[in-house]
Amino acid sequence: MFYVISYDDSEMKNGEFENYSEALSFAEKHNTTCNFTIEEYDSEKDYPDNL
């Protein structure tokens, strides 16, 4: 699956992870000072236009 991680400081990361838990682990390690949301997509084609 493909995931987009959006942090409260407007930073965004996207990539392919095996599952939600892997994306969550990456998000928590990457930026420890901001809250974030994770959105799941079937493919990179489905990412929002602003990426």
C-alpha cells in the first residue's frame, strides 16, 4: 500500500510501506515534535494533486 504522512508543520512524506504499522513507525521516528495524519492509497496515481 501507499501512504501519505502529513505533519502539523506542513511537511509531507509519501511512500510505499508494507502495512499501516510500518508507515506509523516511520512517521513517529521521522518527526518526533509534530502531530501527523496518515492516509492510505492503492497506488501513487491516487495521491492528492498537491504532492
